[in-house]
Amino acid sequence: MRIVIAAALCLLFVNACAGPYTGPPEKLAMPKKKKPKVKPEGPLSNEPDTCKADFTANPVTVSKGTRRTATGLSQDADNQMAGIETAPAEQKKGMVLDALSTTSSALKSDPYNPGATFTMAVAYAWAGKKKCSIMMLERLADLAKHPDVVDDATKFAGKVKKHPAFEPFRKDAEAALGN
């Protein structure tokens, strides 16, 4: 008899004290993050939109070590622009100038580096230098035809469609890539 009463009490206790997570999960609507508004003018847009580059002047042979160094520099430049969308104008200018300097060094050592080419296009776009940015994207499209870097160049070219730096001239940016 005691066993029956103890078993009934246990069942009653277990069912009466059901945990808070025993029912179906609630569906919570999370607020969507708003994308920061991208201004068409960049921190350097009041300066002339001139950039010089001759990609056909002197073909060079690039070693694997130099290629790795250039890739590291392009990643450094990308890191230098982290948070640029929400940075104040003066800070934005410094970030862009630092990134342009770093990518310039990367492209001097490896002029065929797709990552450095893309990052320089992004830096020019943030600077409001549409012409220079388009020129670098055209260079990226040319690199996509080179068998040694086709995969990387294609990967970076695919990032143009969603990158906020190209928002003010997205159609022109995609056209420079042949899209």
C-alpha cells in the first residue's frame, strides 16, 4: 500500500512541477538590423579623382613568399578599414589613407594579387574615388582571366555585389567586372 501511495505521489509531483521549457518553443520576432546609410561622397572626395596605374609596363615574376606577404598586407589593409561605415569623417579619412598605403605596398610586391586589388578598390570607393575604384575592379576582372589567380580573383569579384563601399555606384562597379 505504501508503495502505491509513494508512486502516486511521485507521478503527481512530476506532472505538477513541469519545467518552463516543456511546451512548444515560442517564436520571437527579432528586430532586423538596419544597414548603415552609405554616403555617396567619401572623406577624400573633395580632392581630384586621379590615380595612376600602368599594369602592362613591366611584367614581373612573383615568388610564393612574396605572394604570401602581399596577401598578408591586403588583409592588414582590410583590417585597417574595419568599422569604416560608422566611423566619423576624420577617422574615416585616416583609415582610408592607411589602407591605400598598405595595399599600395602589397601591389608593388605582387601586382597580380587579387586580394590587394579588391581591397584597393574598396578603399578608393570609401574615399569617394569612383574612377580609381572602377579601374581597380577592371584590373580584378583581368586577373580573373589569369590561370594562377582565377579562383581568388573570382572570389573577390563576387564580393562586389554586396559590399557597402560600392553602394553609390553598384551598377558601374558590376559593369567593370563584366556583369
